[in-house]
Amino acid sequence: MHRKSGTGIRVALAVALFLLVWVGGSQAQEYPKGPVQIVIPFAPGGSTDIFWRGISEHMAKSVGGQIALVNKAGGGGIVGTSFVVNSKPDGYTLLSANSDPLNIAPLFTPDAPYDAEKDVTFIAKLAVFPFAITVRADAPFKTLEDLVAYAKANPKKLKSAVAGVGTTPHMINEMFNRDAKVEITPVPFAGGGECVPALLGGHVDMTVLSIAPVKAQVLSGKVRVLALFSPTRFRDFPQIPTVAEKGYKTSNIATGIGLGGPKGLPPAIVKKWEDAAAKTMKEPKVIEIVDKLEGLIIDFKNGEGYRKEVLTDLATFKPIVPTLTGKK
Amino acid sequence: MEILNQLLFGFSVALQPMNLIYCFFGVLVGTLIGVLPGVGPAAALSLLLPVTFHVPPVSTIILLAGITYGAMYGGSTTSILVNIPGEAASVVTCLDGYQMARNGRAGPALGIAAFASFIAGTITVFILVFLAPTLANAALKFGPPEYFALMVLGLSIMVYLARGSIINALIIVCFGLILGTIGLDPMVGVPRFVYRINTLMDGVGLVQVVIGLFGVSEVLINVERTFKQEIFKTKVKGLLPNRQDWRQSIGPIGRGSMLGFFLGIIPGMSVVIPTFVSYVIEKKLSKHPEKFGSGAIEGVAGPEAANNAASTGTLVPMLSLGIPTGASTALLLGALMIHGIRPGPLLIQDAPEIFWGVVASLYVGNIMLLVLNLPLIGLWVKILKIPYHFLFSLILLLCIVGSYITNNNPYDVIIMVTFGLVGYLMKKFDYEAAPLVLALVLGPMMETALRRSLVISDGGFAIFFTRPISASFLIVALLVLLSPLVLKKKRLREDLRAAE
């Protein structure tokens, strides 16, 4: 009787274990001997999470091992990142090294638990999330010049929805203000999913937003993209310029998504993953998946290149943050 | 007529054997996920996402939508049986569902939850078909000022949640609102009450608070009492709701469905709020409001309908505008995009088999959920016969596992345990937990809505009164707050007259 009645809970526990450990078989070889845990410092369902779920199979094949993706969300990515930074540098705990928990979130956190310069091993940069200045189709601004001219004539009048305080689009908005000498007021919303309705409903004038949520609206003719913050033009919007092309170079920043680990990671392991990442991001199947996710552009860089980029942006953002939080 | 034809076409897609299997699998996984506290549907969707790359697109969304629904239903199971809400959306179900189980009526409570979910699913799928595009555009009218006004209205009805002292309820509401201010300031990014604990940067986790307040505190209270398990053993009477139950539940189910659906459409509205609103409305409308909180079936039926309806509602902005309104819908969107399908205004034209297939499968999923869950009720109820010393250890284990796996963060377990103790003390001193949960949900939303509105209006408060939707919510809130004064006087007068 009792044995039977416990079935439900036992099934539930089995599922719990299944969720905790998503492990396939492992092959006998040098490294990796078991599954490598890649910590995604964001919740399931975010763009980073979806990106990794899309490519992990191919990445695992390139490196010749198993990958277990683990979400450790919290503190704008700080919780997951600091978990990896403090783990053993044995190559079995790696990090989805997004640029924002490395060069933005620590600036908003008193006593940030790590220093991107000293505590992180950068393995590779895989892709970027470009951002776009988007307005409603019925807005009077046809080009970026129109928008800047209006913003100059009407300081603080334009309201721009950004996906949360201390995020890349928030920083971009502030950087662009300095770059173009305008005052566009950022209005932080909880994520991109709330920015689009705010724009479509006419509650804000513009939004600085990643491309994926915008694209469906562009196709249905509801919004217009004026400019991109991106290293290159976007395949699907070849006619849209980047802000750098319009002369605003310092604000041309996109969120990087890469691979990293704790400091002291053996060079052989770093090399193995760097090569695997380079190979993966060239695979036609991966290129196809990333294309379909629409918000991303593949932007491979080696560890050193990514490290330089993250630290340069960190230096740029550092003086801005205190002016935002009121601690001048 | 055209729509009906297309719907039939949708059914022909959804009823293909392979799709039925995917649907069943989705609903099953969803139910199990829902039963486990802490594991939301988003975590399960995310795990299964790579699998769906190898599955045709219609089947993908059928599978993933099945999980979302199943989780909504499964969440109520633990609420009713052991007072742990599987999801935050099932907190309200604890209030009367668990009391029903204590009275030996776990079967009818589980049964009505299943039927309420099913009926809500049926009603809302049809509204979805006929009104989705119109509704999605109407929902866009909700900007920050409208949210703020709606939250004020939400707070003003909160006192009706209270079973005992209204003063105690208000104290708890304030406590909840204060807890809601913990974390990174949402507008300028200053950390508040974080005390250098990085986990608190995002605020106190709702799931952890809920598991602690309900699950752990219930175990602690029960351990203290002499064991009276005979209640459960002897009086498990009837596994299904009887005629009387149905008569009482059908109204709440209808109202809960409508309410849940329309609130669910509004982007950013959580599935939690409709359940509370439904509960309060049923309590107000009931002829025996005093029974609420001690096992009124209406208090299970309404909110359970509301949470299922709300999860259909959240699909409206995704399917018709291509806007994901939460983690689960974002994953659905991602899964579709990898298959090269972009939900949005053009979905019905570009990929009719997807749109109509999905709509039909929502309905099929609801039927399957019912078929799956009714036989399980007998099994679930037997869990209550497990001796307490085993059952309690299991419940505590579930609470700990559940609070950990939300973010895989050990600090979350500490938060959960802390709130378990807080919840224990609150029970001891006769403070209720439900208003705290609602305040914790509403508080941060209200704060950000207020501050966003003020940024948009350059600091002017007129924005709340010049916009018609916002103004009417505020007026209703005022009426709700003032009505007891007027009604009380009237009742007093009547009592006096009767006395003469």
C-alpha cells in the first residue's frame, strides 16, 4: 500500500534528478573525460540561453565531448559568472562569457565579486547581439539625422525604452547621448519583451533594442529601424546604416557572447576550446541556426581579442555609471 | 464560417497520431514539472529546446505548449495535497484547496481544479480564435500609467483577501511591499537593502518566498501538533466533485476564465495576479464568504480557471504580434524561429497550418490533460496516507530541491528556509501569508510603473488622470476602498431596524 502510494513523488523526484543532471555517455580520452558544464548566467528563455541550446550540440561535437548547460541566473549575470570564476580551473566548469556581466553589471554592484581583468580566462568570442534605434512607422523621423536634429532642438523630450537598468542598451543610450550631444531619456523596462509593446502602444518615442523582437514588426510595417549598433550591417536590413557609419563611433557597441573560464585554466584546454569554437562558428549548420534566431551576428574572435574588447568597453563605461546612479 | 473551416483544418493537423503523441508527452512532462515546486515550465522548455530542432515545427509547438499547460495544472496538485504551490500561480489554490484536503475532500478539489482548467482552456481557445488580433492591439493601450492604476486597484482589493484581522492583513501587505523594494533599483540602478549579497540584487525570489511561507511553515506547524492523521485517512470521500460542488463552481469557473484571459493578454502582467483577483471576486460574490479559507470549492475553481486562461492569454501577443511576454513564450518563439517561422501579424497568412494547428492542439492538449489527470487523482490522494514522519521529510526535501533548482543557487535555499521560519511565526501569531505574496508581486510592478510613468510625463502626476483607462481604474479603486463605509452604515441601520 505504502509502496504504491509513493509512486507520484518518486516519479517527481526522478524528474528532478533528470533535470539536475543532463548527462549523456562519455568517451574514454584525455580531456574532456566527463561532461563539461557551461554555466549560462541568465534564466532559461533569454536570448543567451536559446543561443547556447541552439549550438551546444555542434560545439560538443567539435570539442569531442559532452556539454551540460546549466542556468545560474541572478544579479544581471553576476551570480553565475562569479560561480565559474571561483570554481576549480580544471576545464570542467566553463562560462558563457557575456560581455555585460563582465563590463557593465560589476559597475552597478558594490564590491563586485570578480575583476574581469584579473579573474577571468577569455577563451573566445562567438557572436554579438546588435542593437537598433527603432521608432514607430508613423513617427516623423525618417533617418537618424532627423532624430538627432529633433533631439537637439528638444532636449529630454524623446523617451527611449531600454531593456532594463544596467544593460547594454541602457549604456548604449547613454553613450549615444554623449556621442551625438543630445539628451534622450532612457526609460528602463523589464526586458525587450516589454519594450516593443511600449513602443507600439505609443508610450515611448523610440527604443534601443536587440533586433530579434523588432524584426517581425519591421516586416509588418509597424516600426522603422533608423540605425544599428553593430560591427557590421545586418544581413536582413542591408539598407540600414550602423551608427559608426554616421560618425558616432564610440557608442557603436554590441553585447558580446563568448566562452570563458576561471583564471589559471591550463593553456592546452583553452586552446582546445578556442579551436573548437572557431570550427563550430564556421559550420554551415550553426550559421543557419544563428541566422534563424535573427538577433545575432556571428563574430568570432580569439580569447585575447575578446578580452581586449571587453576591457576597453569596461574603461568606457566606468566613468558613466556613477553619473546614472547619482554617486558622482 | 471560414474560421470554422480553418479550425477544422487545424484539428486535422493536431489529430495526426505523431502530434497526439507529442501532445501527450508535453502534457505529461508539464504535469510533472508543475508538481515539482520551483521548476517552472521555462526550465523544462529550455531543456527540451535542442530536442525540438529534430521535430517538425507544428509538433514542436504542440509539445512545448503542452508543457506550459501541464505545468499550470500540475502546480495545483501540490498546493492542494501538501500546501506547497508548485508555481507562484497556484498560491491561491493553497488557501482553500489544502483546507479541502484536510477535510478529506482532496479528490473533489483536484477534480474541480482539472475541470476548471479544462473548461477555462476550452472557452479561451475560442476567444483566442475569434478575437486574437483585435485583443492584442487593444492590450497595447496599456502603458505604464495604466499598469500603475491597475496595481492600485489590485492593492485596494487585497484587504478582502483577509480572513481574520484586517489590520494584520495590512501589516503583512506593508511587509510584502517593503520586501519588494529589495534589489537593484529598477530605474537608476542603485542597490537597495542588498547587504553585499549578490543573490539579493534581483530582489527576494518569489518562488523561494512562496515555498518557504507555505510548504515549510506548514510542516513546522504540523510537527508541533499531536498527529491527527486519522482525519485524512477516514474521510477521503468521493474522488470527483459531486453535483453540489458543480453548482457552486460553474460560476467561478466562467468568471475566472474571462478574467484570466483578459489579464493574461496584457504584456508584463503575471499569471499570479489574475488568480488573486478571481479569488477575491468569488469571495465577494459568495453567499457564504465566511467559508472561504476553510475549504470553499469556489476558491479553488475560480483561480484554477484563471491561471489556465491567463496562460492562453499570454499566447495572444506572441501569436498575433510576435511579442514574447515571458520566459515560456520567449522559448516558444525561439523554437519556432529556429524552424524558420516567425510568429507575428503575418503568421496566419504565411503559415496557416502552424497557426490553426497550434490553436487546435491547445484544445486537444486540454482534453488530454483531463484524461491524464482524472485517473491520477486516486493516486495523488493516496499520498496523504503516507505516515507523517515520511511525508514531512519528503515535503521538506521537495522544498529544498525546488528552491535550489530555480536558479541552481544555494543562497536561494537559505532565503527559502528563512521564509519558512517567517511563515511559521506568522501562522503562530495569526498573520496570513497570501497578502504577502500578492504584495510582493504587485509592489515592484507598481513601483516601476509609477516611476516609468513619471519619467514619461517629465514628473507630472496628471498623466494618471488624463488617460481614460488609467483614470477609470483609479476611480474603481476609490469606490472599492470607500464602499465598506457606506455598506457598513446601511447594514448597521438594517440591524437596528430588525432589533426594533
